[in-house]
Amino acid sequence: MTWDELEEKCKNCTACAISRQRHNVVIGTGNKNSKIMFVGEAPGYHEDMQGEPFVGNAGALLDKMLASIGLSRQKVYICNILKCRPTDNRDPSYEEQASCIGFLREQYKLIRPMLIVCLGRIAAQALISPNFKITRQRGSFVEKKGVLFIATYHPSALLRDESKKKEAWEDLKTIKRKMIEMEIYDEQKL
Ligand code: SF4
């Protein structure tokens, strides 16, 4: 599938009931050739209105998190498990995730990242392990089929509980060290 085909399929997708309320399908943003991909759970209100992932306060915090390790949203690829906003900002249902995960797989095939950062519990449970405990298992790398996965807190969780920020910043430093070790950090600065 090409990017154009993927975007067309996402925009016309009505597999879930939430497609009836959406203003925009939020596919992803950033560098489509990046070696690192950040994956959250689903668009929120601002993302749905603007058609862009991680905008609003959570997006501003994600920008700061990226900047703290010399990255930016132009250098990495950012998307979500779900491409449509669950109504009332609830967690995406298992059925919605199962319906939408195929689009993320296509994004993965087009980008071929070496490192995937799960932002929050929902993404980590979908991509790393169904029983993933974000408070206990964040900050450690897991290899699956030659790709490294790591999870840290979702920026929205950090806005709700500032005490988690120290751990999140440690995770970011871990990610930067691994990128240097994998020799993909300089590439990100191009
Ligand atoms: S969430 Fe995904 S699978 Fe469900 S309607 Fe939106 S694009 Fe389609």
C-alpha cells in the first residue's frame, strides 16, 4: 500500500461507530523516513478538530519532551493506535483497536522504524504485551522481530500527575542513549 492509498482508506473508513462523529481522521505526522516512531492511543478533541496527532496541551508537552533529547515532530513520526476520536475521550475499546490496528501496521511497513516508543498504557498493551503495566514496565526495551519497543507515560498522564515527569524524563534519556548506540541519533538531527 502507498501512503496515498493508506490515507484514502483511513479517510473513508467507517468500520467503527465513532467514524460518524469524527471531524477528521487523524492519521499521523512527521518524518515518514524516520527510524523512530511514537505511538499514542487515540485522537482527543483538539486532534479531531485539527486532523493532527498530539496538539493542544498534551501535544505541547510532547514537543517539550522531544526537544529535551534533541528531537522534534519534524524528525520523528507520530501517530496513534486509533485514527478516530473515541467519544467523550474514553479509552479505545478492544474492538475499535482491533479494527484500526491494520492501518498502523501499514504505517509501520511504509516507515520501517527501528525503534517504537509507546506513549501510555493503551499503546504499550496493544504493541508490547496485553498485560503491560506502565508504572512497572516503562523505560525498558523489548525486542520483537528485530524492532525495539519501549513505553513511557502519555503526555496527558503527565499533565494529570506531574510527579511522573521525572520518570518520563529518565525514559527519554534512555531512548536517546539507545538511539546513539544504534547510530540513528545523528540521522535524526539532519
Ligand atoms: S477508528 Fe480506525 S477502524 Fe475505526 S472507523 Fe476510524 S479509521 Fe476506521
